Amino acid sequence: MSFESEWRRMRSRRAFLALEDGTVFRGYATGAERNTVGEVVFNTGLSGYQEILSDPSYAGQFVTMTYPEIGNTGINAADMESRSLFLNGFITRSVNPPSNWRCEQSLTDLLIEKDIPAIAGVDTRALTVKLRGFGAMKGFMCCSGDISEDEGVDRAKAWEGLVGQDYAAKVTCQETYEWDADGTLTASWGVADELPPVGYNIVAYDFGVKWNILRSLRLHGMGVTVVPASTPAEDVLAMNPDGVFLSNGPADPAAVSYAVEAAKKLIGKIPVMGICLGHQILGLACGADRFKLKFGHHGCNHPVMKLSDASVEITSQNHNFGLDTDSIPDCLEVTHLNLNDQTVEGIRHKSEPMFAVQYHPEAAPGPHDPYYLFEDFKKMM
């Protein structure tokens, strides 16, 4: 099939995105032929779309890529960040055929295989400006069937949204397992021919954990046992680990009440580190409140100040909720601030071995400025 005929075939698959405020964006379907609802957000990363797609923290959301040309490098198994795709849908300006020596599959084929609807041909610049101005919105993506745009708007409005919803339970592992026990997953990623010896054994709560977090922990000499999100603190402590890690994950931390209760029982008993949703859960466990950001932080270039020395880190971020600055209790110290909006990006307990950050030191995709935090966890243990 010629490029021109393929171009025409793709654009014959008409699709649309309807927002809760009545706005409709038209394009063509490039993924699974099904319809669904989701929260529409935008990601400002110029690359790393595969890692973004496979980040479980996007469960329940439609991810809009602000960079227009997506798909050029294709998909390969080594760059996946989880066992599957958990986002509700994908929105791009253009989806291009792959041309890269590492490519094992096209982006379109992956989306179809994982049953993820996607729309290309959308004016993503206009959509991003709308979301930036009015905030993340509920949306309905129509990629199949005879559904009117008005009905699509009604379905977007009727969806319950993400506030108060426990999505960690939807993306977590079902059973406890040892991460990369034989070293093949980490070594095949190209980061280590020989792994360092295990000096500490930790338990990692999986609220939607990214694989590069687990790789990073292992590369810092930690043996990692991964447990489901609902694992009681008593069961974790019975494993006699040297430390506990609380992972990233999707949606509302207040809805993951069982994890907040577990964190309360862990703080003070054992060294604890958290990232993203884990940061929010630890904050709530200490008495802080959470709030929903206007349009979230999704990208690879967010400046964060480390308050101890006023240094600035460029960070990878993906979250929709944050800790309310005014609610931080006296037992916690704020260690990092976002320089774009002054939101809390890091906390440390003043008397117990516990710290957490809102951003992603493992990057994937993104800069490695905060990679030192894994070493800090090891030193704390």
C-alpha cells in the first residue's frame, strides 16, 4: 500500500473528542475502535511517548501530546514502564509510521493490541490552550459507531470523573513478587552488565509503579519485593524489610484510604520513601490535606527548588493532585517547591526516617537531576 493510500485510509476513520463544556474536536481514529470517557490532560514532553503511554498513573485519563509529531521511533519492549497500557485514550496532532532501528512495533499497532482508543488530526495546540485556561476536563472519545456529538457531550458530563475514585486498585499487581530476581529485566534495559550486590531488602507498594523506579532501586543495591496496594502494614513489617517504598499511581490519594492507614502504621517503625502518589499518601498519613490541581503537572521539564541549598532540579512529573501547603502539619518539613506554581514537591518527617517527593527521580522519560534521592533512601536505611 502506498503512503498516499494509507494516509487516505487512516483519515477515513472519522472520530471526535467531546468535552463536558460542549467543545468538540474532530480527527481520525488511530487506535482501538471503541468509545470511552476520561479526564483530558496534556503532556509537554517532546519525546518518550511510549514511557508516557505505559505509565499506570494515567489510568482514567486521555493524554494529549503537545508535541505534534508522534510515533516516529515506534515501540519496543525495553522501553515499557509497566506490564500494559492503563490510560483511557490518546490524543495527537499526527501519528507517523516508525523509522528506527530499535522499533519492534508501530504505535498504532500497540494501541490496537492493548485496546486503547486514540485520535489523531486534532488541533492539540488549541486543546492545550483550553485545558490550560479552564483546567482538565471530562471528555468522551468516539472512535466507533453512529454517536452524535451532542450525545458525546452528554456522556462526558455524566461521567463521575477521578475525584474520590480509587484507581490504584485497578492498576496494582495481584500478587506479591520479587522484582527482577535474576537481573535480566534490568540488564536487558542496557543500564547494567553486572548488578550491585544487595545490601538492603525493601518492600515496594505497587499503586501503579513504573518499572524504572524498581530498576533504580535495584541499581542502588536494594533487593525489592513488590506487594499489592491493599497489603496491610502488619504483613509488610512481618517480612522484616530494611525499608518500605510507596510508589506512584493514578487518581485521588484520598480514595486510597487503606494505603493511608497502612502508612500511618509504617511511619516511625521503619525507613519510608514515597514518590508521587506515595508522596501524597504519606502526607495524608501525617495529617496534611490534598487538593486537585487545575490541569495537573505532566511533562519532563518542571523546575523544582531544593530548599536546603536553593539548587534547582529539572524534573519529570505526572500528577493531578498535590498536598495543600497550608495544611502541612508541624511534624513535616517541606523540602522541595515547584517553581512554576509554588506547590509542594517534597516533604521530610522531622523526627522519623521518612521522606517523599512529588516528582519522578527515575525520569523515564526525563532528566536525571534528582536521581540522588535513591541514594538518600539507602543512606537513611
